[in-house]
Amino acid sequence: MTDAGRRRGRPSTGVREAVLAATEAILGESGVARLSTKEIARRAGVAESSIFYHFGDRLGLLQAVVALHLPRFKDVADGLVPGEGGLRANLVALLDGLVAFYARVAPILAAVQADAELRARFADRGAGEVIGPRRGVAPIAAYLAGERELGRVRADLDVEAAAMVLLAVAHQRAVLGRLSDGPAPGGTGDAVDVLLAGLAAG
Amino acid sequence: MTDAGRRRGRPSTGVREAVLAATEAILGESGVARLSTKEIARRAGVAESSIFYHFGDRLGLLQAVVALHLPRFKDVADGLVPGEGGLRANLVALLDGLVAFYARVAPILAAVQADAELRARFADRGAGEVIGPRRGVAPIAAYLAGERELGRVRADLDVEAAAMVLLAVAHQRAVLGRLSDGPAPGGTGDAVDVLLAGLAAG
DNA sequence: GTCTATAAGTTGATAGAC
DNA sequence: GTCTATCAACTTATAGAC
């Protein structure tokens, strides 16, 4: 991006993008288990060899797909302003947004879990970032800290731990929805109510 | 099992068991992505064709592995007696046990997510059972209901929803541990503290 | 950058001897 | 029940024309 949005070298003809889109689509429908470069090429309407030209090898392609989704994580808490709106309504909206996000990312997350080679390539720079810590926790914890300062959340709350729990519930609901082809039992509201009031007796 | 623990037909020579164990081992180390009947046979020290004799096809084998793990789910809340021990200590122990359980089951769960054919075979009889509802929720909800009757848990708690949250946290921690080769950030205690006290201000 | 053609290896699965 | 031998189809990846 040195020159007004212009890339270096020859202009792309969209093959790279088509391959990425096709890979993601297959990943969502069928998973990594039977994912082949042949099927990707067929679906993207390109030559199989183009995949290797752009991504080096099969793993490079998968790596590119994962990398494509990492940055999107930071947007999950967007539009949440401490003090604005009801706390419960905010949390329900947040959780619904997180579930939708995880529904898109779950296939990729499953791919990383199910492919040791892919997992190995993401060993150092965290692959775990996609599911929880760092990237996902920070913005949610920041929102909760804001609510804590306003006194709408208990003063001694561990906001990072609370954010982790929210992410856990969202991920669970997304995976369940994928496995059983329908929303998970109970609503997001039920989970939020448990989280708000806690388990312990008054 | 009609005759004093004796099975019908010829006695097994352990090939079936060896194949199942090898499959599970590979699944844990490498995932479904590159799982082949050839490698399974090599690792189990049997002929590849024996796999097809016992399980019909590759999918039948995977199905058998999944089925092997479903029943184990009911033991997760064993040894938990409402009123005995501290509530917090009980929940921490439960959560630790759940994490350990999910750590074993996670590779299989990932396999179901990552293999559309396998997912399809478990569409009707719930595959989602492994991660949350029905099997997993019931015993935990029962324990919480017991504590609720004793007044150690708030009277209006939705015990099913609370059990789901506990399973979600356990699953998250297991997956994170797998992805980053180490325990997830924060302890199980932190999560339990959030769950006990809740988010809302006094 | 994208294609066609092709190579070498691996895949799931079957047949048939013991 | 378990093995060896074998197969056609598919796998990832490369070479070279355009």
C-alpha cells in the first residue's frame, strides 16, 4: 500500500480472493477433513495450480484463511458504551453478536483443532487468540470495567475472567448450533441472567 | 451378553480394541484432517483390511470412537453431594474435572465438527450431546438443584442454564489448552468466583 | 498470473488365502 | 478373524505453454 491503495506488481484478477472464498465456504459446509485443493479449485472456478502459485502449498492456503479471520475479532464489542442502555440488554446484545461471530469462525477454529500441521504453524503467534484471550477478551473487559466504574457492575469483579466466561458461552452456543442444526437449548437471555445474578444465595 | 459375560461367536483377539485405541491416539495427536486407515493399521499393528472387517468403513470406525465416549459423560458430576464440602470448593473441583474430561473428548468433538460426513451420521441421535445438553447438563443441574434446596444457591437460579455455563467454561479451557499447549490464562477459580458472585452490583 | 498436462504418492476399499 | 496382495480413484505438487 505505498501508492494510494495501489498494490505492487500486476493487478490481481481475483483468483486469490475466489480461492479464499471457496476454501472458507467448503470449510463451513464440510470441514477440513475432506478438504482438497481439487475441490477448492473447481468451486472457485480456477486452475488447481493457481492455488499453489498464490499460497505455496495447501497449508499456506489454510493459514491465509485463518489469518483473514483474526483481525475481525476486535469488532465484537463495537457499539457497546458503558452506561448507555440497560446492562442486561447490553450483555444480551453482546452475547448475540459473539454467537454470530463464532458461528462464522467455528469452522476455522475446528480446522485448526483437527489439523496438527495447521496447529503447529500457529503455535507461536497464538492461534488460541481466536477463541479467547488477548484479542477477544480485551475489548469486552474494557466495557465491563467501564460499567464497573459507573457502579452498574460489582466493584470487585474480575473483568477479564468475566469476559472469558462470556466468550465461552458464545463459543459453546455456536458449536452447539453447528452440531445440531438449530439454536442451542435455552436462550442467550437465560445465560445472561445466570451471569448477572450469580449462583450464590443472597 | 446373554451368557455370563461371554460374547457370541469367536473370541476377539484384541484387534478391534487396538484399532479403536490407535484411532483415538492419532485423533488426539494429529486430528481427523490427515487420519488414514493406513496409519491406524500401522499404529495398531494390524492389517488395514481388519479395520474394514470390524467397522465396515472409515466412517464406521470414527462413529465407533465417538460412541465410545458418549457414555462417559454421565460420570462428570460423580462424587458431588449437595451440602457436603464448601460450595466454592465443590464447583472448582467440578470444573477441574470437566476440563480434564473435555481435554480427552475435545479431539473427538473437533473431528465431528471438521468432518461433514461424520456430523451427518450423528445428526438425529444428538452429537451435540457430547458438548452440552441432555447428558452433560442433567447431573450438574441436579447437583445445583440440591444446593438450591439447601439454600446455598439462590432460590430463583435457572440450574440448567447455570450447568450450561459451567460446561461452556470447561470446554473453552480444554480447547484453549489444546491450541496453545498450556493451561488457559486465569485459573478455574477465577471463573468460579465470577459465576458465584455474578456481575451485577450489590 | 493463469492455464493444461502430468507425475509420484496416498487414499479407502475389496478379493481371496489361511 | 486376520492376513497379503491388489486396485482405481484421488491426493498434493510441479513443469511449461500462453
